[in-house]
Amino acid sequence: MDYDLKITGGTLIDGTGAPAATGDVAIRAGKIAALGRVTGNARQTIAADGCLITPGFIDIHTHYDAQILWDRMLSISPWHGVTTVMMGNCGFGVAPTRPQHRDLILRTLEKVEGMSLEALEAGVGHEWPFETFPQYLDVIERSGMAINVTAMIGHTPLRLYVMGEDATERRATEAEVKQMRAIVHEAIAAGAAGFATSKAPTHLGYGGKPVPSRAAEQDEVLAIAGALGELGQGVIQCTLGPGLFFDQFAELARETGRPLTWTALLAGMMGPRSHRMLLEQSMELLRQGLKVVPQVACRPLNFDFDLREPFLFESLSVFRPVSLADRDGKIALYRDPEFRRSFREFVASGAAGPFAGSWDRTWISFSPRDPALEERTVADVARERGVDPIDLIFDLALDSDLAARFRMAVVNFDEDDVAELLLSPDTVLGLSDAGAHASQLCDACFSTHLLGHWVREKKLLTWEQAVRMLTTRAAEVVGITDRGRLAAGMAADVVVLDPHSVGATKLRRVRDLPARADRLVADAVGIEAVIVNGTIVRRGNQDALDSSGSLPGRLLRNGRAS
């Protein structure tokens, strides 16, 4: 046979933004061998008449660092045409971790990324087969995965590894900073994609404490990131917060000479139309020759939450007692009229930021005692009952033993504003958060949503523009060099999709995580085939491989498969 696989009769969109063209794709030995009118026989053929043939999609903002240890399929990303993911964002991860800190790392992931502690403990286990970051890369590479993975080393496990529990409490000594820089140097040399950190106020870890990276001074971040500059390799990823914004981004990019991408530029994050000011400031850095690129999202940031783990509110100072309380303590606070009054006053003062005045975009998503309330807004039901919305939320939670759930559109819900961010050539798609906040949100379907909603329905983008955003644009920002385009010699990561139906379904809740923990998922529509390194991993919205067998995904060390 001339080829292992041929995809015939489709419309090729190569990922560069070039006009689409009818043709075939031939694959041999995991790489694209020929494009256009391809003659010759293949062991397997996919007829793509009426379909688009594109490069596999790249998701640069995921949190599969723990999930990959028990879920080699990395669901649900490949359902939606994603063939490469980047992990380690926001400075979180599971390596390096000393044995005595494993519980602290898992409890941090539980709090900061909304992951079930029971699922993490059951999935990762107590005897981890790694301690250092190079060992972690080796473990996941040997284990194998359905899609390609690249990983950054995170500031939070790094700081905990070097400083122990002091990592949340103080600035690092000169010797500790030197040790952290050496560990990052070792990680990049072993294939890490970069270094990630966070100062986000919402990022609280074990015991409700700020995650370790939030205790770091800028000189520490500069020194550690300097390892990337020394090696001339890797991307810096920052999650903004007090002490880590445009001035610090500029300094990091200038001092290290490395590209930096930050999370996230969202519509409404600092008030109405604030995205324009933030985008202009970001573009000014680009005009100065600094490679600083904001990540944007194509979906509203909808959080589904309950008051057992009220992630959305825990960054608010008024909720500090809740973060420190156990379950009984939380219930007592929610019943306390004084706590309710303090929360109402805090919201009314405007100090709650995006949460202020949000009750008309907060829905009751699960009401076990009164299902008729589901999918009604908190504001509407509160008006009907003549109560304050905050009292309604606490009462519904208490009446259901904290099982009631609510869904709030926090930011990025104004589509006119979102459209401006998507049309900017100086942004990159990010913040899917795939693998994180499993029971609270699901934006791993961002790719099919972009194509179905923003291309076919809204006609904001052309197919060529959208595919470029999902492929070559993402690859160039984070330094992935061997995939993201349909071109001879490139890795054969390919998606076949139906432009008339592609999209994502509504979210549904399933219990398929370890310990039967729940998560939200969205199914893909119109994704006819997903191919990774020449192997079909999805066909007709079904896995095409045995998850326990050999899998085609590759670990991308320093942005490419070795």
C-alpha cells in the first residue's frame, strides 16, 4: 500500500488562514505524506464528501495534570477535535512533589481547580511513581495517551517542593530562589513547555490559604523565569492578579526574551467595555516588540456551584470564614443573620466585582426539593417570593442539605464584547480549563462552540479564520512546531467535520470520575473523525480505540515530539 490512511473528497482548510480548497490528505507513518489530488492506495480510507478537513485543534489552557494519570483518553477534549493539549497552566500541577506534600497538592487542586478530593485520591493513588518534574514527564510518556500532551512546570508545586508549608506564608530566600531556578532549568532541559505562575485572588489552596505562587515577589518570578531565557526555550504563562499585570508582564518578557501568554482577557472582567482598555494596553506591549499575548474565550464563563464548595465566592474577604470552616461550620454561617447581612452589604458596596448585581444571570440549576425552580433565575424567584436573592440562595442550599446548585454567568456573557476580542489578531484562544472545575463548568467544548456558534450561526468568522485560531495561532504562541498545519511532513493530526452541523450540545452531568465523582460534559456534534499521529481515535462521535491498549498520542518535549 502507498499510504496508511487517505481522507478523500473533502474541503481542505490548512490552518494558515489560506483559502479552502478541495482535495485529499494522504498519511503515512504518522505524518502527512501528500495533499491535493492524491493517487495511490491506502490501507484505510475515509470519504469526506461535504466535510471540512482541518488540522487537529490545539488547546493551550488545560488542567489535565492529574487526570492524565488515570484517564489516558483525556476525555472530553478529543470528542471536540482537540488533538493536542497544554497542561500546567496557572502554575498548578502535581510535580515536583515530595511524598510528604502529596496530600497538600491534592487538597490545593481540590480548592483551586474545583476537583473532587475523593476522585483525585482514587485516581492518582497514594504511591506516586514520580517526584521530580522530569520523572513526571517520563511516567506519562511511558503510560501513553490518546492525544498529544505538552506540560509546563508550575510555580505552586515548585514552591511547595522547595519551601514546604512556608510556601504559602513568606517570600523565598536567595538560596530557595536559586534552587527553584535550577529545578525549572532541569524541567525545561527535560522537555517542559515553559513555566507558569498565578497571582489571581480566586486562587486559594488547602485550608483556604492563597496558593504558594501568590506569596512570591516579582524578583522571585523573574529569577525563576530567567532559566527559560538562559536556555532560549519555553513560554511563560501568567494568571493575572495584584502584583502580576502589564508592568510585570513587560518586565518578564523583556528580561527573559521569552514569549508570555496571560489568562485571561474576558469581556466585563473590570466593568462594562473594560476589555477595550485592556486590549489596548496589551497591544502596546506588542508595539514595543514584547511577545505578550492575552488569552480570550469564546464562551461565557458560567460556573455551576453549590455551597459545599462555593469556589466563586471564596476569593471575597467576607467569605473567608466559610473557607476556613468545615461542613457544619459552613451551615452555621449560612444560617447566621449577621453573616448574611455582611454578605449583602459587601455585594451592595460594589466590592464583589462581577458578582454584584448578578442575580438576574444566576440560574437555579438543581433544586432537589422543588424541581420546578430549575432553570429559573435567582432574581426572578426572589422577586416572586418577596425575599432577598442572597437569602434565597442560602435558604435553598440549607433546605437541601447543601445539595442545591446554581449557575452564574460571571463574565464574557456580552456577545458584542466577546466578538471584539475574537476578531483581534493579537489574542489567542485559551481558558478552556479542560480537566478543572469538573463539577462546575465545561468549556473543553470551546472548539466546536467556536465553529458552530461564531462561524456558522453568527458568521463573525470565516471557517479559515476560526480554524487558524484553533491550530496555527495557538501553536505559534506556545511554541509547538511540528503540528497545527496541513502540510507535507507535518504530524498527521487531522479533524474531519461537517460544517452544517458541527457544534456542542448542552451540558449534562455524569458520574464517570474515580470514586464516582461527578462532572459536567458536553457532547460534540458533527465531528466525523479525529486522527492523531495518523491513527483514528474518534469516528462518528465514538472512541475508535481501546483505552487500555496502545494509544497514538505523543509527549511534546519543548514543543515537538522527540
